[in-house]
Amino acid sequence: MKPSPLPAEFPVVGIVGAGQLARMSAPPAIALGIRLRVLAETPDDSAAQVIPDVTVGDYRDLGTLREFAAECDVITFDHEHVPTEHLQALEADGVLVRPGSAALVHGQDKIVMRERLGAAAVPVPRWAPVRTAADLDAFIATTADGTAILKTARGGYDGKGVRLVRTSADALDWLGGESGPAVPLLVEERVEFSRELSVLVARSPSGQAAVYPVVESVQLDGVCREVYAPAPGIHESHALAAQDAALRIAQDLEVVGLMAVELFDTADGVLVNELALRPHNTGHWTIDGAVTSQFEQHLRAVLDLPLGLPDQLAPNSVMVNVLGGDLAAIYPAYLHCMARDPALKIHMYGKPVRPGRKIGHVTVSGSDIVDLTVRARHAAAFLRGDINE
Amino acid sequence: MKPSPLPAEFPVVGIVGAGQLARMSAPPAIALGIRLRVLAETPDDSAAQVIPDVTVGDYRDLGTLREFAAECDVITFDHEHVPTEHLQALEADGVLVRPGSAALVHGQDKIVMRERLGAAAVPVPRWAPVRTAADLDAFIATTADGTAILKTARGGYDGKGVRLVRTSADALDWLGGESGPAVPLLVEERVEFSRELSVLVARSPSGQAAVYPVVESVQLDGVCREVYAPAPGIHESHALAAQDAALRIAQDLEVVGLMAVELFDTADGVLVNELALRPHNTGHWTIDGAVTSQFEQHLRAVLDLPLGLPDQLAPNSVMVNVLGGDLAAIYPAYLHCMARDPALKIHMYGKPVRPGRKIGHVTVSGSDIVDLTVRARHAAAFLRGDINE
């Protein structure tokens, strides 16, 4: 256990989880001379392929986490699935856990998050906890359109753990009959939003914060598909409100590291929908489109180094996710994509192709948002195998 | 041995040598999903710290090279010290060696290079091979100022293998008495140049070429210290001549991969001074300052993928090398440098600090070249320990 927050030598950052977020942390770590260790589920995980120092083990096992943390100066996360009580145990051991368990729980548990944001007067969709079918039906009865969004408080991502309901009969499996829900549930009103927004903010233990431009994200079936940076034509007061909310939440929760705040843009202003206390899909454009990428920023924040400039390098960047599709072998498609667009930045995650799975992303930057969007979409569709011109 | 120039799956690029150039190749390889293997001299080499697939072995041993190459789709180089005959043997085995031995020798042997450039009518400083003291004195007698530059044909870099001479008596150790020089020597006139320039060009096996903007480099004691991209105020005809020379040389030598062409800018035009058939110190600014970094471009070229756009992301980038100095521990200096300049891009090579050794570099990009230069110099001096404000 190393209590010093700022090591005298180049520090070791341990990342629990070895998915694409950990993988994309490797390039800035290499540049900065910071050493990474990852706790992977398998030796073939996305990040385990590219980082030399890999431990294969179960992040749900406290002993494994303790052994892993003992060889790191600070630990941080590729995902939010580490049990809160394990994080608390590590902190009690003296491990620098960043973000800390008290902040991270707001990215793990939507009920805790909603309660906290409400207490801090951050605008959120109307919501209620759900313990019984009657709770759910009572909430639905108050909505304008007779529908609502039912969510599991924990474990949801990429559209999982989210369901549109019109009656409690639509969710009997989740509600669990007389014994009650197997996992805590909450219900929200369906918000009439004009678009979805995201703001990245980084905060260091010293309290320094840096906020990125507000971006627009396009979700399909709960999965982020496209991101426009900055959000095209956003009302300036809405953009400022979104950045202000992100900064206030980061300070209120004492977040350390990067946090993504997802919001709904509505006629009446912005509403905070989700928090993720880690680098986020809506920030992948920063690798090629910002002075400091979200991955570098996260490393700087968890190490309590001064934060980098979050400014854009070009007026606009467009990112499109590459989902697994019909192309079993992606590599030959490179030839076409690179030849067609020499300014295209391709990022692959080293993951086997499975339909609908995020296997990479592409980013293009410039000034003509329509042109950028057409180019990024084309490349992503070609890498997916949807088109074959 | 895999004869196909374009693998169906993500290929393995083997890099002979594991210095900082191999290290800086890792980030674009991670993004592109290209796997790297390095042949390192020690497990602690700069690139061996950050790339999982490391073989420790002697690049002067053909058997070692053969075993290494057998597990790669293509091999390329961190340095130019692999014996030419070994490269030829690998090629005879069917290994894809890129650049090939026939091209690479022009980056290894200055006599071969000068003869070839002369034959191709590329302007070079006046020169002659030196076998005896009389050869050297005869050349010096023809110079305007009675001095000349004596060089070893092979093995020189960063000012090593280069000596200013006024008479053969200044180089008796190299001339070797009656037995003749231990290594082939050449002598050149001292060129009255206004500044030193460098042009990066990449060429793929298909013959596609991409040339970067002409940069100015500042050398001190034969070591590159600063690079300005693009070369400030360069006469447009000189810039075009430099790019044209680089493209012609790349085509004439059938270079594959990246080549750096170093030139003297004189009142009468540009003269080609050196060639390096690999990513080069004068191209480090491209990591942060160009759409496609020299390291990504080299990987794309050796894999015969279409080349990326070499355009600058900002009007100007300034790179300053960080040399080993008085600071034993660099990491704490980060705090100062990052706090002072949030737009600074710091790159460290993971090398132990030794006086004068290149241990990293910094780059800043923007529009005011004077401001950028002041900031980059300050950061490099602070990381070196020269200043401590």
C-alpha cells in the first residue's frame, strides 16, 4: 500500500477491467511514461492484448482485487461492476481507489444517483423507486401518455436493464411476484426530448476540474451510435446549463477522474439522465479531436496531475461506432476505407466480431458537419459489412 | 514465412529494435488493431516496456532474426544497424523486409547513398570517398575555408561518426595508418547553410507516396534539439524542391515505409545531407500535430495500406527534445509543466536519465510560433532540470 498521492517516480495505474476503455488508455499512458496494469477476465480481453502487465482474475473476488491493488499506486476502472463493499474494503486497506467508492456508487446505482441529484437540485426526469407492481402502476397512472421507463438500479448498460412499460404486466419477470424484485428497480417518465447530449468532465483530487464541449449523441436501441462534437446548433444557454450541471455534480459527488453526464435536451432545458464515472463512448472523439483525450485526462485526474486542455482541434468531430455485423474479417475492409478517406481515424478494439457488439469506432474532424457525418457513417457501415460498393 | 502482402486478418508487424521509435509505434498500432512484436536488446528497452510481445535477442545474429521473422507478417526497423547481408538472407527466405535491403542500404551507408543520389541528379554537398590520408588532404585543399567534414560511412548517428577536420592529422585514429581505415570514410565540404530542413515521405509497396510539410530542425552537437513545422518563412521554391527531392528519392530507391530526408537550406537552393529510412526525430511533432502521425504512416506503408493524410492539425507545431540532465526523477516535474501549460503534449520514453541522452520530447501546437517555441523550450528545460522556477 502506497499512501503518497504523488509518487516520486513514474506511477503504476491499475485498471480493473480490460475492455476497450482500458485499451484506449494505453496510448496516452505510453506517451506520458505512466505504467498500466490491468485486471482482465481473460488473457484475450481487448486491453490485455496490448498492455504487458496483465493479471487474469475475477473482479468480484476481494482477495483478487487486494493482490492486484498491492502492486499499483492507484486503481481505477474500465467498468462500474466492482461491488461497492469491495471498494470500501480496499479503501479501508489504504488503497487509492479513484474514483472513490462514495462517488462511484452514483455511477453504479441509479436510485442512489437520482436521490443525490434531486437533493442537489440538478434537474432530472420525474422518477420513483419501484418495489411492487402497485408502485409501478401508480407511477404510470400519473404520466401523460400512459407509458414509462422501467430500469434496474444496477448492472444496466447499452440498453440492457431498461424497458418501456405501459402496465406492470409488462414487467412481471422483473417485479418478481410476492417476493419482490430480485434487483432494485426505478421508473421514470418518458421525456420528450429533441436530442440526447453528453458532457465529459474531469476532476482531480485537488479539486481542479475541466469540462469538454457539450456533444450530441445518437442512440439506437440504447446503444450509442454517433456523436457530434460540439452538439450542432445547440442553444447556448442549454450548453452552459449542461456544462454547469456536470461541474456541479463532479464537485458535489467529489468525483475523481472522468465523468460522463448524459442529458436530454428539451424545450424547457436540459435534464440529467445518466452518469458514468469513467471515460465514455460519447468521448471517444477526443482521441483525435481534442488537445487532451478523455483517456489521458482520466489518467491525469486519478494521478492528481494538472488537467489538460479539453479544447477541440477542429471545429467539428464526428464519431460513429463500428458494430459487429456481417463482415467476419474486418482487416481487408481497411483497404477500402483508408483509400476512400485518408483523413479517417480508425480505432479497432481487437474484439471478435459478434452482431451488435461494439468492435471499434471511426472519427473524422473538419468544418463541414454534413460532410464529416457522411464520411464517418460510410466508413462504419463498410467496416460492418452493411455496404460493399 | 507468409508470402501474402496483405493478410486477411490483423497482421503482425515485427520491429527489429525496441527504442523510442518502436515505442511510439505502439499507440497507432493499438488504434488500428495491428499487432506488434519487437526484437529487443534487453527486457527494459523503451518499447519492450509497453509492448507485450517481446523477444530479447541480438539483431546481429541471423538465426535470431530468422526466428523472430518467422512469427511476423512483415518486419521493419527501429534503427539501421542490422547487417545488410542478414537482410538479404531474410529476403531470400521469403520474409517481407520493409524497407527492403536494397533501399535500406542507403540509410545505412553514406557512400552508397551519396553515389546513388549523385547518379539521380539530386543536389548534395560536394564529397569524396577517403581511403588514405592523401585522399583527405587533397579534398581539404579544394575547399574554400580549409576545413571539411569527415564521416564514417556506417554506424553514425546523433553526431557520432562525424568530425570537423583541417588536415589528415586530425583523423589519424580513423585513417588507421598503412592498413587503411577500419571503416569506410567519406569527406564533404562544409556547406554554408541558413538552416537545416527535413522532409518526411512515406511510400507503400504499391508506389503510393505521401509527403509531409517541410520542417526546420535545430541541431546542437549533431543532436536534433528543436523542430518547427512548417519551416518558418521558408522560400516556397525551396520547400517545393525539398519535397520534390524526397519524393524522387523515395521512388528512385523504391523505399517502403517512412523516410526522412535531411537537407541544408542555402542561398542557392537545398542540398540533401542525410537519409533515414524509418520514422525520425524530425517527425515526432506529427504525433500531436498532424492528421496521420509518422508512426501510423510507417505502419500503413509497410503493410501496403493506403496512406493517411499528412496535413497539419494546427498552423504550427514546435517540438523540443528532452535530453537527460540534472533531474534524476522526471516525474515530479510533470506537475509544474502540466500546470503551467495545459496544452503541452509530453512524451517520455521510459529511459533512464543519462546526460545528453534523448529521454523524451514535448510538442505544442497553435498559431504563434514565438509563443509556441517559448513554451516548448521552457517545458523541455524544466524536465531536464536546467531551470527550476
